[in-house]
Amino acid sequence: KIIIPDGCGPKIDAFRALTNNDNWVFQPWFENGLYNLSNHVSDTKILTNKDGSVTLSFSLTAQAPYGAKLQEIGSASGIFKLNEQTDHPFGPNDFKFMANLLWTVFPDGSIELQSAVTSNKPNLVLARLGYVMQLPQSLDMLTYYGRGPIGNYADRKTGQNIEIHQAKIADEINIWPKPQDTGNHEDVRWCAITDAAGNGAAFIAPDKMSIQALPNSAM
């Protein structure tokens, strides 16, 4: 059974929809094209290991074709128009992420990802940085060992216990009076996204990770 459809696998992600706290920082996200990154592979290697596993090495660049300006319509309306700067295509000196990825496929079918991500503008303030993927809608259950059940963040997490938690992915969305992020969980050791019968995929951190499973894109 296909868990991750073609084209929906892990991609570098450093963007989310704006929150009520982002008014001081969001314009550079659009100017540098974080909302529209495209991955370009520059080097690949395949190695067969002594334990029977196979390692695939990739070097890639994640860069947008161009940037944009976000223009608010009206005075403090909260409604914005995206003006894409298509007449100013990005070149090698414009913002980009550079990444080295090692995918190791083991004989039992499990897959390990090791990655290092840098950029040519390390002073750019990011909303987040990690990997995003799309899974089938039939995988609508989230089980994880980490902080919960209420969404928590790096600066607000100690009020949530580290336990095994389970929830419908649709219930990970909180309706806030003002726009805020939702459904993040810190200090997660492992998580599983499955259907009602328990079929799906498990993701295990070598130490700890933060996760967010939502029924829709965070964009």
C-alpha cells in the first residue's frame, strides 16, 4: 500500500500562514520566496553497505523562482494581496537553502534520513525550518510520545506532560480569536500517522523532534 504518493515526500519547508505575532517579520519571508521553494538536485550517489542497506546521497538547493510583496488591502483589514515579482527572477546570489541528505534504506523496509541544511542568508528570521510531506486523507489518526495533548511550542511547553497521546488529526486544529499557529508538539520521541485500523507510517527521532499533523496545508 502506498503511504507517500509520488511527489508528496519530504521537502524542505520554512513557511506557514501568518499569525497575529508576525507583523514585524513576515515581509522578508515573501521577498525571499519562502512560500514558493523548489528543490533542485545537484549531486547524487548510491552506496551499498555491508549490512545490506543502501544509502542514497543527495545534494540539493531549495530556492524560489522569484520573490513577492504582500500588500494589505485597506487599513488594518487583515486581507492581503500577493504581488509576485515575476519580472525579477532569482539568481545564484538570492536567498536559497543548501542541503545534504543521506537516505538509508534497510532490509526490513525502514528508512533513515540524515540531513544538514544551511542558507546563504543566516540572519533571515524564519518561522520554522524542517521537512513537510503530504499523506493520504485516509491516514487520519495521530499517535505520539511527546508533549501534549494541547499544542505546545519551544517557549511554551512545560505545562504539557510527556506521555503517549492519540487524537484525530482533524482535532489538531484550534480556532483562535486571532490567527495563531496550531497543533505543534515538542519533545516528541516518535509519532505514527495511521488509519483507524492502525495501518500507516511511524516516524522516530534519534533524540527529540517537534511535529505538526494537520488535515490541510499550513500555508
